[in-house]
Amino acid sequence: MSLDRWESGVTVVRSRWTGLERDSQSVVAATIIVTTGLLELQIPW
């Protein structure tokens, strides 16, 4: 029974970590887009 509780806890932590990663990537992307737009930077793709 304690193993099931431990696995459940790991699943919750993994899920929250994935959410935080996704949110931080969104913030970074938005910052890059806004900065590029405000400074009218040219991105050589």
C-alpha cells in the first residue's frame, strides 16, 4: 500500500513539473516576441 502512495506522489510531482515547464516556456516565448516587436529586431531565420 505504501508503494502505491509513493507512485501516486511521483505522478503528482511529475505532472506539476511538466505544467511548470510548459508555463515557463510560454513566458520565455512571449518575452522574446514582445521584445522583438518593441525593439523591431530582425531575426535572420
